[in-house]
Amino acid sequence: MKEKTLSLTKKLTSTTRRKFSKQFKTKVVLKPSKEHETLESLAQRYEFLPTQIFAWETQALQNIQQTLPYLICE
């Protein structure tokens, strides 16, 4: 398991920075709850670290909290 993590980390640090669309991030964040998939397996599939999914999830929740009062008042 450590060898996989080390090779994944090495591979990620040696590549150029990738950019992901908001739609892709939303898809990745919602996928574990829809398909009962772990963050680790999802991260392996898309070749990035589970902490990235967690960061996107945190951002999504913050955006929802900021938007929700406006949706309720209308």
C-alpha cells in the first residue's frame, strides 16, 4: 500500500499542475455519496490525493452555506 501511495505522490509531483472545471469537481465530490465509494478509491481512479477531494468538498459546503440564505429568502 505504501508503495502505491509513494508512486502516486511521485507521479503527481512530477507532472504539471492540472486544472479542473467546477462541473468536474462537483461530480467528484458527489460521487462517493451516490455510489458508496471511498475517497481513497475515487482518488486513485482520477489520480490525485484524497485530501484534494476533501478540500473540494469543504469549498462546496462553504459555497452552499453562503448561497442558502439567499435561496430561502426568495
